[in-house]
Amino acid sequence: MATITNEMPFGSGTAIVEAETYEPASTGRVVSLTQPTSPAAEQYRVLRYRLECLAREGVKSLAFTSPQSGDGKTTTAVNAA
């Protein structure tokens, strides 16, 4: 985590913007980028193709859901993007 502070250009020293940035939790899980020839990446490409077919048919929204946390909703959404 890093804190970013922008200061006024004329030396007043007061912060006008203060924000915290976080490293993405799924950095190592984006197999479609880190391991593009793996079987998992191929399955995400199949999923992405099927989602694109749904979009052409008029589907405008989609939700990845599961009954509990840690089931891979974010990982699936990021790899399918």
C-alpha cells in the first residue's frame, strides 16, 4: 500500500488530494496474461467467446456469483475480461 499526496504548487504545503493505492490481489491469478498457453487460459478464452456470443444476442449485464467467499468470482471475472 502506498499513500499519494499532491501538494499545492505555491508552497502552502496543504494536501489537496490524498489517496491510498493497493496492489491488486489477483496479480498472480491472471492466467490469461501470465500463462497464455495453459489449459486454464484456454478455458477462459472459451468462456470469453461464449460471453461475446451472449452480448451479440442482446445480453447487457452479467453477474459472477457463488454461495461463499473464496470461490474465484474475481479471478473468473478478471480472466474473462
